[in-house]
Amino acid sequence: GVSAAMFLPTLAVTSRRLHDANFSGGMLFLSLVPGVGHLVLTILCLFPSTPAGARFDAGFPAYQAYRPGGY
């Protein structure tokens, strides 16, 4: 029911948060590690946002006008 409906949005938001902290969205696969996977993923999501995370936005033209430094 509800958990199935929230699965994809949760993946999308977690991936975006990892990108903001300059980590790859592939780090989501850490949640598959038994025992500590979710803990490590939570810790990675707690890192502060960095401007270097904008490198993941390079393929989206909508973000081009808002990139700091104009590069």
C-alpha cells in the first residue's frame, strides 16, 4: 500500500540529497548491505551540501542558468 507508493519518491529524494553532498546516487545500493547499509546511507545524507554537487546537474539545461560562477 503506502510503502509501495512511497518507494520511488524516497529513492529520488535520497539520490538528490546524495548529489547535493557530492556523492553518487549509486551509493543508494549501500542500503542493500545487511546490518549497516542503512546506517551508512543515513550518515552520508547528513553531510552538508557542497557546490561541487552541481556536477550531477550538468546534463539538465534547466539548471544551466542557475550554476554558480556561470560555467
